[in-house]
Amino acid sequence: MAGAFAKDTLRSMRRSLGRFLAIAAIVALGTGFYAGLRMTCPDMNLAADRYYDGTALMDVRVVSTLGLSEDDLAALRGVEGVEAVMGAWETDVMASIGDEQYAVRMHSLPDAAATSEAAADGSAVASDDPDYLNRLVLVEGRWPAAPDECVISRDRVMGAPTHLGDVVTVTEGAQDLDDALAERSFTIVGYARTPYYVSSTSMGATTLGSGSVQQFMYVPRAAFAAEAPLTEAFLTVKGAADERAGSDAYQARVDEVMARVE
């Protein structure tokens, strides 16, 4: 019975070979497409995790309305489970580039950026400074060497094209500009990417302009007012890099340290 069924099946296949091959190809294509879709999310998560680890993305961000001091950073380094600590300055401003106005988030550029080395594909950045977190990848140009120079995002779509040598002029701030900045005009000397801004379309909220940050800008510490306190501190957690970003195990490690910080 089984032999007769097999012969009948083979006879049917030979009589309509073209249709059989077409159906087989459709089934194979559908199976491959389904398998690809099922693996897309896990592969993207793994790629993101490697990128975050390779660029030392922070695990915890500490902010204070009164600002932070070096003593505060020292205290954070002493918290059990904290691996690295980086203090930083940040402020939101309205700035003009050409004839366009943008809400820009300004960050202090760590000195270690100038001596860091990025992998050819930009997936990792090596640095001699273990406290250099949220490491930037320089895509074009050079790092700022003077207080009135900056690097901005390469991936953000602007209202008008920008070029190396363009001037960014700060016109308004979320706080008194005299208290926040020592410079008001910055020359674009480079374009960069940073793991701190995973998306180039959603860069955070601000009280300025339309309410959304439209561009980031990294400038040397000297571009900020000399008396301006640290506005934030970034921390990494011991063992967090061994867990997949976003997993329950990763979150448990981070929450444990956050509870101690608080």
C-alpha cells in the first residue's frame, strides 16, 4: 500500500513538475522569511548589547538640581557595586546654524575622547581612561581643540545641510547663559555618533523650542562657565556588562546599585 502511494505521488510530481517546483520554492521562501523574522529581534538585541558594551554606555545617570561636586563623585565611586563614574556638564540651548533655529543639548566632551580609538565599524571605542563613559565615535573631521569648537550628530536630519566650518550660535538657554556658558559661538569641526543617543529621531524632551531636542553638541569643558557645577554623573555597574541589556538579570544588577545610591 505504501509502495503504491509513493509511486502515485512520484507519478503526479513528474506530470506536473513545474507546479511542484513552484510550490516547493514558495514553501522554502516562506519558511526562510519566517525564520528571518523570528531571528531579527534577538539579533538586533545582541548587536545593540555589543555596541553598548563596546562604547561603555552608562548604566545609571545621577542628576541634581543643585549640581554635583567632586566630593559627590568620590562618594559615588565608594558605593558598593559601582564600577566607573564620570561627571559631566549639560545644558539645553536654542542655537542657530545658518538660517535655521534648533533646540540643542550641549554636553561636555571628556578629554579622553581625543586619545580614544574607535573600531573600523564604529562598534567599539578603546580608551585608557576607564571612567570615560558614553564613548563617542568620530565619523568625520576632528575632535574640538578650543573652547569655541564642537562636534555634532552625523545622523540627525537637519532643516538644512550642515558642513564642517559652519558656526553654531547660541541665542537662548534653559538657564541664564552667563551662568552656564563661557562661549556663545562654536565652529563645527567634526561629526560624531554616541550610544547615549540611540535614536536620531527622538533625542529627548526640552523646555525650549518645540519641546524636543533636535541636535546634540559636544564641546570642551572650557566652553562651560568656570563656576558651573557638574550637572550629572554617569555610572556603570560591576557585572552589568555580562548581562544582556534590557534583560531581567541586567535590570536586577542596576536596581541593586541604584537603591544604594538613593
